[in-house]
Amino acid sequence: ITSQLMHCLVFHRVKRWYPWIPNDIAFLSKMIKALRTMAYYRKKDIAVCDRLAEVAKSTPEHPAILYEEEIFSYGQMHKLTNQYAHAFRSLGVQSGHKVGLIMMNEPHYIAIWLGCNRIGAVCSFLNFNLKSKSLLHCIDLSEIKILVAGCDPSILAVVYKLIYQCVALKNIENELEDRGITLFLTDKASSEDIPRSWRGDVKHRDPICYIFTSGTTGLPKAVNVDNSKCFAGAAILGFAEPKPYDVVYTSLPLYHSSGAIIGIVGAIHHGMCCTVALRKKFSASNFWPDCRKYNVTIVQYIGEILRYVCKQPVTPEDRNHSVRTIVGNGLRPDVWKQFLSRFGAHIHVLEFYAATEGNVGFINLPNKFGCIGTYSPLIRAIGNSPIIKFDVETEELIRDSNGRPIKCPPNEPGLLVGKITNSTRISSYKGKEALTEKKVLRNLFKQGDAFFNTGDLLMYDDEYRLYFCDRVGDTFRWGENVSTNEVSDTIADAGGIKECNVYGVKVPGHDGRAGMVTVVLEAEELDGASLYQHMVDSLPSYARPLFVRVQDELEVTGTFKRRKVNLQNEGFDLTKVGDDKLYFMCSEMKAYVPLNDEMQKKIEDGDLRL
């Protein structure tokens, strides 16, 4: 008894002096478990398709995928995977070959990918929203010779055919023929197990798919994703502590890592503990009806989709659901608060930070509002992921007298970097080595070291809670450093604003960038006086957007990330914005007023006080 009391006393004293210790222990215990499993997979050379085969053998009848009105068991998914592997093999696909896949979310997407995995082929995940030039760029970069294009899922489910009548391909069929790329049909194939020898020399660390970056700042880049990266991403779902009755709702596109790796591989990795309710494409109006239909307990989210969910009309059924955890990233504080207030404060928000190609990750295990995890002294000591001072105007590191970077103290945003070692590798981009090298900072703290440049600005507070601030390039400076995220959150609270996208624009004769926002309105006209007063009441002068642009809809990527480059390039130039309306923040009139040619010239000539 004395020993137990002593342990209890010591624990409470440690918790009092170091309140972050319990959270660190919980986080590290889950992380160590995940690392051990990943090491086992690596040692035994277990691929994702092998893990599916293991689960199918142990629990063949357990539901793997719920899709529309169908249920696909793990046994069925394994057989379907084998059928595609045999079909590809009969068409000459061998180890190391590349197969392009352009298809909406459905069980066959998973089976096609893992069918390639079983014979050592690499599956290139193509975004079905891409058109001509961008799509051809991804096809060329992938070096594919066979392109699988989805169509009506009911046809695919019945006859296992691969149809190439995808809208995105209609205008480029001639270009595909010129490249020697085959679009094909297949009949039913054998579901017999595939011999390991068909995989050739492909190992655990070799790519099993290409996942493309969103392309917010140019043409997409293909990330080489191997089995290790897939199982590492799958471990994120483990922080939700999945149980045998859990159903994970995935409406995120499978051509990106959150849907394919965290959702699908996460379920396969955890075996009988997970069933995935898969939706063809995200729909805000069907979000909660789907959750009720499939008895969903865990929801995947990304970016703006929960904002769209919160924009749906209030109903008496809002809290009639079984969701206990949501897992994802990019949940802004204003939406976070609104979502929990409306749909249930009991919901655990597992907001995480990670990148497909990166080697740094955090997760909000203690369920602290607004943060992406903890950044305690222990995590900083063992994590090798420092946050360093960064000049957002010059986009250069701030260095000391010895030329070394300076680590940020609490409450100061800085650039997150991750040390590259044998155990913390980054995923390379397919193509020229220079593409990957651009993301590496060498000789940073000492000669010979290498760090992954996340391109993200993070900050931790006095209680070691870690927050995402902005992307490098999204933060702008107008007398002071300004986070576009913070400004967006403020504007979102203004009346009459449905959506907004904040960025900085160059103004002749001025240093830095002035704030500008493109908005989608709920009404037909902008209430310039009301928005002006909201900005004055809510933001310091340097953070208030000087210009407002009104559009019918915002341009977003396939994962709902808002595109800013074109908006920044067009700025407040009336000759470049087409029919969009522009407004200027006029202090004399205490309102945002329509921008005309005369005002634009005065701004550019420096004759109008900003």
C-alpha cells in the first residue's frame, strides 16, 4: 500500500510540475506501437496487398467497404484484387510497370490499386478534375502505358470492365494514342492467389503509387509513395483507437493521401477493427444522412468540407448520429467551434499535421481546441523537428552571427523543418532530382545535416500547444506580419460572406504586400459599410484587407485548397479581373467602395493614402 501511495504521489507531483507529461506518454506509447508494427512490416517485406490478404484470411466475412447499397467483405476485396492482378498480368503488365488510374471513389479503385501492388506495378492516382494540359502533364510524368478510366460503377461491379468514356479524357484521346498509351477493357479474370514471384524484385521501400500534390502553385508534382509511407499514414487512424464496431466515413478523394492512405490503408492495417463507408464524391447535404445510414463512428475530413457541412440548414436531426471522433487536418478555429457547438461537444477532434512527402507529424491527441498537437520539451528533444525564425517578406531564414538558424521561442511563428535520417526519410518526387532537392535544407545546424523544408509556419504557446499558422507565401507583411488564416477567420464571421480567400498583393511604391480578399457573397451586393466596420472592430490596421474582389465561386483544388497564385498575379488590376467587382477600403467614407480606373491610377502613382 505504501508503495502504491508513493507512486501515486510521485505521479501527481510530476503532473503538477510537468503537466504535459501525461499527454506525451499517451502520444509516445501509441507512436512506439506504430513504429514497431512498421518495423515488422519492413523486416518481413509486407506490402499493403499482403496485409489485406492476412485480414481476408483471418476475418473473411467482416465488412471492409460499405458503398451505396453494397457491402464488400475483406474476403471479397481480396478476391477482387486478385482478379485485377490477373487481368493486368494478361495484358502484359509486369513488375515496375506504371498503370494510370482515373476514377471516382469506389471499391474497384482500391482493388485496381492493390491488384497492381500484387504484381509489383505502380499505380498513378490521377485527379479526375484535371483537364487536358494538367492531366497530360500527370500522365507524361507517370510514364504510364495503360490507363484505367472509371465510368458507371454498376457496370464495373457486374462485369469488371474498365471503360474509358471518362469526360476528362474525351478531348485528349488523340494525344494518348500519340504517346502509345492503351485504354482497355477486361473480362472477368481468375481470383486465385497471386504468387509472390510476380512482384519481381520490388521491395517494401519501392513506390507502389504516385500521389500528386494539389498544384496550388503550378503543375502537380508526383510523390513516390511506398509501403512504409502507407503504413505510417495508416497509423494516424490508430490514434482514434478503432474498435470492431467502428465505421470510418471517407468522402475524401482516393487520389490523395488522406483518403487512400489514412482511410483505406488505415482500415486494412487495423483489420477487423475497421469498416470504411465510402462515398463516390463529397456532398455536404448527404454528409449526416450518410453517417446515420452507415452508423458512422469516425469521420475523415480535410480543409473546408466541414465548413460546407456547417453551412447546411439546421435540422432537428443535427445531433442524431453516432460520430465520436473526426480525424483530419485544416480545420479552422471558427469552423471547429461551430461544428462542435452544433453537432456535439463530445466529438473528439483529432486534428493532425502531416504531408504526403514529409517526415514530420503531430496530432491533437489531448483534444485541445484549435491546436495540432503538443510541442513539449520532451517532444522537441526527441522529435528533431525545430521551428526556426523566418522572414516572411524576404522568405529567407533569419540566422545568427554564425550563419545558423535561430529556434523560435513560444508564441512566435516560425518555419517547421524535419531532420532527415535513415529512420525519418522523406518521399522523393518522381522526375528530376532537383524537384526533391528544392525541399531539402542542407548544412543547417551543422555541416552535413539535412532537413525537410515543410514550407509551413507553426507556433507553440506557453502551455506547449502547437498551432498551424500559415503556408510560406500565404503570410504577408504590411508593416507587420499577417497570417491569412487569422484574417480569413475574422472575415468569415462578418455578415453576408459565404466564403473567402485572403492573400497579399504588391502595391507600387510600397514595401511588402497589402491584404486583399476574394469573397463569395450570400447576398447579391457587398455591404461595404458593414464589412468596413467589422474589419475596423476586429483587426489591427495592418491586417485589414485594403481590397475586396467578389466572385461567384472560389477556385479550389481537388482537396478544397484555395488557389491563390492567379488571384495574387491579377491583384487589384481592373483590366485583369474580368467581370468581377473590386472594392477599396476607403477611410474617408468608412466603407469599402467600388474601385474605378481613377482610383486605381492614384493608388499606383502613390497619390492615394493607404
